[in-house]
Amino acid sequence: MNCCFPPALRRLAARFACLLAASLSALSLSAATGPQTVIVNDTFTDNERVTQNPPGTLQWFASGGTSTLAASGGTLILTLTGGRHAAAYFPETTIAIGESIELAFDFKTTAEFANQAGGLRFALLHSNGNTKVTADNSNLTVTYIGYGVTTNAAPTAINPTVLRERTSTTANQLITSTGSYIALTGGSGGPIATFTAGPVYRATLRVERLDTDLVRVTTTYSGGSLPAYEVTTTDVAGAVTAFDTIALAIGSANSVAAVTEITFDNVAVTHYGVPPPTPPEITSQPAATTARAGDPAVFSVTATGSSPLTYQWYRDGQLLTAPNSATLNLASVQAADAGSYTVKVSNAAGEVTSDPAVLTVDTTPVAPSITAPPFSQTVVAGGSASFVVRATGSAPFTYQWLRNGVAVPDATSATLTLSNVALAQAGSYSVAVTNAAGTTLSSVATLTVVAAAPTSTTLLNDTFSGANFITQSLPTSAHWYSSSTSSTGNLALQSGALLVPAGRHALAYFTESGARTLEIGDELRVTFTLNFSTVGNSSGGLRFGLFNSNGATRATDGDNASFTNYDGFIATTTGTFPDTDARLVGSMNFMRRVNPSSSGALLSTVGNYTAVDDFPGNSQSFATGINYTFSVSAVRTAAGKIRFTFQAVGGTLPAYGFEIETDSALTGFDSFAVLSTSASGSTFTLDNFVVTHTAAPAAVAPTILAQPQSASVSPGESVTFSADATGTPVPSFQWRKGGVAIDGATGASYTIASAAAGDAGDYDVVVTNSAGSATSNVAVLTVASPFSALQTWRVTHFGAPEATGNAADLADPDADGLVNLVEYALGFDPNEADVAALPATASAEGQWVFNYTRPVDRSDLTYTVQVSTNLQSWTTVAQEQAAVVGDTATWRAVYPQAGNPNAFFRLSVSLNAP
């Protein structure tokens, strides 16, 4: 960890105290001290450098002539023309776990340092079996090991201080050359400030042993106007734990020293034993929370104190059988889990109990929510298929699986298994999940059943059983690239798998050149195994992507390489539960790389991506040491459409994933990458990486297995027409009325929720796939009204069927002289005066002619035409239907004119007996 306080921050130190708490805690930890033993403390008060009598004095050796190093005025003076060092030996000291050793000294110069990298250098070393020098030496060229510091004190330096390790692999100059040192990861930093002439500065180098092969290395500077700062990091491999040598030096460039004279004083080496344990102290109390029944709940505590700390959780004072952890995860709370929770934190120095945190359980039923939907699949006839659904909400749940919207008999569990699958079982499957709060219908999964297995090609099957991971020899191995700046980066083989460290991606091309093209119906599937050695606490920390390089130059190194023109999709998911922000379910995201012309990072940033959709994530952490199988597939379902599926299973992790069809102009892919983001992300091994391309099954034209049936319903009743069909690919449905497509009626069934008279008619369905189409038989819908025709007419015009008030048969609400029964008989609107279409009399060819119009559907009425010559006696005359136009019929009655110069006609209407 790097930590520094530039001058501009000093004035804000108090204000930012809370924000810097994490950094300050690391500083205080590195400064923790136990029992102290002064190994040496040379103050040069005797003004000589040749007496070896620790702890008071040491014998100092110069890397140049004797004149370059002298003790005078109570200091050690190093005079330089080029780079020089002063070295001394002290009694060999080995630090045990929990112990540390520290080199500290004062220094000052007579001039400011020149702008040279590593102008000031010092180290704590071990002679490592080499013969120790006994006199001034031109320079020391031995395989000493240990830790050193180089500092560029010039204000233009970007990283003025660097922590380094000296290894036994080279024997360059002891410290005036850095050729035998490697920079420790994360061990650079410090303010940009100059060591000025005159002030006395204090420098330290501390090595603290944390474990068998793990040490923390820390350096500090203070003095003058220099802001006090600290740089610290850890050495995790080949840690040095024994020391017997001090080296103090000035670097040079082109044989010109950074400064011509430097004086050292109070050079001390101190051994610190294991600090006494400090009792635990709770710095962050568990917080009260409310959770719905069936949902997870989390309590957490933060405590300080000497390691190891142990945690015991209690509910209402009763010890829980929870893991020894600062976090208590309750996966699915019930009413009995409500109560007051506390945690006892203990170590060798004592114990402390937290404040109580109350868990309130809301038992109000919560409707089901689908967290893992069923996924589409293709099987060969005679094989088996399995659909699985996972839902959250208030238990218990009931399940009903549906095929093409019709319930599958006896399919009432969370898993639907179909054995000896027949071609006729292909279709769209979904499941209705029900509890006390309601029902939720899952998304649809397509089952394709083919007569014979489609052709499948293995593009890559990398088991990492070979000697390396940089051989492109498809399909048995691929050249894997890291997101570091070299082709292999931090990738490594480990136990027959590819080790991918935190913050790195592993990228492979599964074609020799160009993309693998997907025709409509083709599937590209990638499966692989991840085994975590560490699980990072980062939302969206795990990322997987399918890409098409679009002819761009393929990468030969990492995220610093150019990924211009790359197109593709990624899925992101969290590795831990809860994540860093204590979110109980880390969502998954499906994203599209939308800026292919950018040369930005492929996976480590999402700046070139846009979110397509998000889905429920996993509800528990990935465990270490478990093989998890991941599957990513892309199916080109149509021109311009791809269906993506992502699944993760393994261990006790509940299966989860998503399926989504999205618009895409992509027709193929050539590469895949997997990454764990950030330095605190997951470290895992990648194994059994398989990429297959499966051709679309042979197309078979649809066959209708079950025809829709005619139905008769009353107005307001529901009616459903259903059909069943098979074909490859699974066909689509389009329902029609009278041969005209019904908008949105594209399922295997069509429902009219509330039938009306206008819904009566002929219905059929057209079933289509890429191989052809089939049309079903016609199903006739009859809508039988519960009212008579006259009652229906009253409902239409008066809102009720009863013959009362304005709706009475002899009422005349529009005051046009025609009562309602006549208005009904002639097809008039009883609420609007209309006499334009009244019966009329005319003469033609020696005949009196009486014409009138009436609706064709008035079978409940009797129409009688009568004639009179004197308006006193009336005679019924015959009538006939003369014409029909739409729903209106014209009727005619004739009477001879001969002998009847005058004729009067009347129309009589009466209701037939029911």
C-alpha cells in the first residue's frame, strides 16, 4: 500500500481524518512495537569508524578509497565524485513471525540533490554466506540479499521513493547499482519534495515478518519542511528474514554524484519482539434490519485488536452455530429468526460484546420473483430434456409447467424432466410459480427436438495439460494473453490449469483468422471451469465476453494493446455475497461493446459498453477450492438477432443465469476473455475451456398436431382457441379471423377475454417456420346473447333490457310520432327523430305500390300491410321482399288501381309470442 501526505493536504488533515481512516490504520499497524532490543546505535561521538563494538560502534567500510569516508564532528561523512556507499556489519538477527527489525538514521547535505533517480539509497541486507569484507573496497560485488530503498529527491520525479528487494540471482554492486534489485509490487510513492541543504532528516527502513514467507517492508522520511510520509508493501515470495548488513549510499549518473557530500548520524538497528496483545474493540456495531420472510439478512461487525480475533453470534442471548466470522449471513429468514442479535469478539487479551441489533421479519406474503428462468435447448428425439426454475418470495410455492401456453399434466415441481422426448414435444415451455401472494409466469424457453444430432465442430478444447499456454495449436490448445503489458503477463500454469491473478484477464482466439460465422439457427457455446483461490468482494467483478475482432490486428499483449474495431458482448456478475456495498444480491449485467472504433481496454473498463439488461444475481459467495462450471452460448435466431444464454453452477451455489434475445448485426465471433476486476478481485484457475460450433438442425416444415375447435359462448364469456404444431425450427403462430391476421395473436392459443357479438366469426391459425407453413382448420365462434333481439336493442339504446320508462314499447322519447316498437321494427334510433325512411306509397303500371324497409334480423316481429279505400274497412294484402342491402331489407305490397282511384295503406307490427 502507498500512502503519502502532500503539502496541499496538510491543511485539510483534520477535515479528512475520517476519509483517511483506512490508510492511517495501516500506518499504525506497521508502527506497532513489542519489546525492543537495540542491536546497534552508532552516534560517532568517538569520531572514528574502524571499531567494531556493537551496540555502541560499528566498523564502516567505504566503496571507494579511505578518503571518501570519515568520522568527524560526531558524524559519518561520505564524500563523493561518483556514486559511493558506506557499509557495516552487525550481529546476525533473524525475525520470527510477528517480529520486526528497523534501520534508522539521520542525514543532511551541504547542497540540494541533483535530479537523479535513486539519488539516496539505503538497505538492510544479509551476507547470505558470502565472505564479509574487512577493508575499504572499490565496490562490493556479492550475492547479498535483503531490502533497500532508492529515493529521487528532485521535485520533478513522479515516484520519488521505491522499495526494492535484492536477490541472490545477481552480484552487481552492493547498492550503488540497482541491477541486483527488483522493485517490490506496490512499493513506490511519496511526495515530490526536495532534500534541501542544512536540515537534518530522519529515514527508516523496517521489515516486519507477517507469516512464514510473508514480510511487510516500510520506509519513512521526516525532517526539515519535508512532509512526513510512509511507503509500505509486502513481499509474498522468498521473503528475507535474517539480516547482518547496513548499506548507506548516494547514486550517480554518468559518474556524477547526486550530491558531493552527505553526513550520517545516529545509525541504529533495533529488533522489535512480538507486541503484547491488545484486547478487541468494536469500531462498527451491527445494525438493526428488517427483512421479508424468505429473504436474506446480514449482520456485520468491525473490530480491532490483536489477531486472531474470534466471533460468536447470539440471538436473544442464545449461542448460534454460525461460522467464526465478522459477518452473520442468514440466507432465508423466517418468523422464528426475529430477535435481538449480538456478537462476542475475543482474542488472547480479552473479549467485548456488541450492542444488540434487532432483526424484524416481515411475514407479509411476497409474490414469487423468478431468479433463474428455464433455458432453451436442443435435444435429439429419444433423449431427455430438463427445465429448471428458481424463484424467491414467500414459501411455499406451487409450480405448473406449460407447453405452448397449455398446462403439462403432472408437471408441478421446480424441475420439469422429459424422458424419451418425441418430435411432438417440441415447443415453448414456461412455468407458473404461485404462492399466497400471487402467480408469476417465467420467460419462455424453447425446446427443439431433432430427428438426428446436428453437426458440431470443436473449435477449442484446452485442458492446459501441455507444457505451456502460449501455443496456438487449435483445437487442442490456444495462446492465452494477459491484460498485463506482455503476452503472458501474470498468467501461469498451476496443477494443470491456467492461473489468472486478480485484476487480469485471460484472452484466447479460437480461430486461426477471421470470425466463426453463425448461420441462422447455429449455436456457438463456450464452457469452462473456474476454481477460486481468493474471491474478490467486488460488484460485477467477474466478466466474460465473446468478441469479434472484425479483421483488426490481434492482440499480442494486454489491455495496453489496441482493441480497435472489436465488437461483442459481455456478462458481469459479482463474486461475493454480500458485495462490498452490502447488497444482498449482486445483479448480473449483459452489455454490448458499442464503440468498436475505440482502442480502450477490452474488459477491465466498461466505458466502451452499454447495458442491454440486468438480471438477478447469485445469493451466496463463490467458495474457494470448488469447481464451478460456466456456460456462455450465442444462437443466431434470425437475421439481425442473437439469443445469448449465461449459466453458472457448482458446489452449493444455486444455479443462476439469464437468457435474452437481442438485436445484433454480428454474424460470428473469434475470441473469448474472462476477467476478475481490480487488484482486490478474485484469483482463480481456468480449466476445461471448450468452444463448440453447432450447425442449425435440418429444417422440417410445420405439422399441425391438434386443430382449434369451434365454440359457442354468451356475450362477456371467455373463449380460447388452441392449436398444437411441430416443426424444426420450432414454428411461430399467427391467429386470424375471417382470414385477416389478429394483431398480437402469436401464441399457440388465442383467448378472447370477454366475447361480444362482433367477435363471432371464423378463426384459424397459420403456423410458420423457415421450412414452410401450415394452416389449421376453421373454428367457428358463435356468440349467443342471453337477451331477445328486442331486449338487446333496448340495451343498445337505453342501457337496460326492461320495457320501462323511455324504453317502454309504446313510449316515444324522441317525439317523432313513432313509438319504440315501430322504431325497433323499422331499424330507427329511438332517441333521434328520423322520418326520412318512413314507408311510402306510389303508383306504377296500374298498381298502387306500398314500400317500406326493415332490418333483416327481426324474426321476433310480424309485419302486416293493410289497404283501405274509405278508411273504414281494411283488407290485408300480400307483401314480398324486394331487395336486401347489407342488414336492411326492402318489402313491397301492391293493390290494383282499377276501380280504386283512392287507396290508403297502413303497416301493422306485433311481437310474436315467445
